[in-house]
Amino acid sequence: MTTILGECSDAVLVGEHQNRPDFPPTVMAQIIRGAGGCPWVTLTCRDRNRVVLEQELMGLGLAGADGVFCVTGDGRAQGVRQDVTQVFDLDGTRLAALAAQADLAVGVPEAPEAVPMGIRPARLLEKQKAGAQMAVLNHVSTVGAAAMFVDRAQRLGVTMPIIAGVAVYTDERSARVLAAFPGLHLDDGQIERVLASPDPVEEGIETAVREAVQLLEIPGIVGVNLSGLASGAGEVAAARVKAEIALRLRERLTHTTGLVGRQRG
């Protein structure tokens, strides 16, 4: 899967699931690097105290991770490891500061439409002050909502590059999983159009490409994160869907004046 994505993407953003155990971040970084990808590895505070987080940051540096994505993390899903205490010794902003002190490239998330919406741009500024060098936005319901958020954040002083989230789904399962993810907001009408299409895979791919092109026209957004299950047919099928979106997006951008060389797929 990483081999498929590594050929058409600038980096692979590795999540950390709340509903099942994952490989340790350092192992994930090594696996992706070995498969030819550029790993940006998510590190959450849910299951780690400050000492362990410091150890993980040191390990990611030694494992060759391109960067660390510093996230507070959602609470563990109901029924998953009920015998284990959740930690949350730090939050994502404090973790970003630790990562910056460790001389790692630091990315952080922000959810533009999560309540309370009014504080979200200022939260992103605080993360930048803590040492964040890049932001990845959660999905928003419209491109206009993303543009409004970026404008408000920049007016407050946010200068770091921003990556916008593009929802990728091609069937009912992938749409349902993405819609249920905490902090995300999707266009329900758009989902219905994709699923009702005679060819949902093709329609889902083209919908994602169109959304990505529109997002990349927003000043301050320098790239897109192709995010979501993408396909209920398995991980390889999902990787191929995302790879096709990335390839079509790069092709579209080469024919769009002013975007080539500035934006990333």
C-alpha cells in the first residue's frame, strides 16, 4: 500500500487509531521509509505520559520520520482495552513544543467547524507559537468554510503552511466510516451524489479531485491530505483510489496557471 502511495505523494500521514492497537510510531516510520514513502507519524497523548512521549520523539528522529503529527487524541473507543487507564498527561500543543525542542518537523491538526468554532483560529496560532511548522485541517462541509477559517487564522498571525483535508470515499462503507469520525464535517448532499452515481468509484475520485483543486486556490493552503477509508474493498483498493486522485490532481494542476510549483498533491 505504501509503495502505491509513495510514488504519487509527497508524504504519507500515518494515523493512530482509537479503536484498535497500532504498531509503535517508530516501527511505522521504519516500515513506511522502507517501502519508499516519506512518513509523517501521528503521536497522540491518549496512552502515553510525558516521559514516554519524550522517548517516542527521540525514537522517531532516529527512525527517520520526516515529521511528527502532534495530536491530543480522541478518547479510546468504547470496549477497547477497558482494563487500561487513559493518560492525557499532555495535550497536542504541549506535545508540539516538545517535538520542536527535539528538532523534529512538527505538524498539528485543527478542526475549523468543531465547537466552539470561534476559538479555532486562535488555537492554531497558539500551536504555531509552541513550535508547529505545518497545520492539517480536518474536513469541512464546504470549501468556503475552509477559506473563511484560513483567512481568520492568517489575520491573527498564523503564517505556517496549511494542508486541507479532502474526503475520499467511493462506497457506502467508506463514506459511513469517514462521516462518523470525530471532528469531521462533510457535505451530505455530495455523499448522496457519489453513492447514487452509476459508477461510485469514478464519481468519488472525480469529486475528490474537484474539491482538492478548489481548496488549493485558497491563499495559505499549500497542499491537500487525501483522507479517509477510500474504499470498503480493502487497503490495496483504497491506496489505488488515492493514488489515482493524486495523479489526476497533479495533471490538472499542470494545466492551471499559478498553481504549478506552489501546491502539493
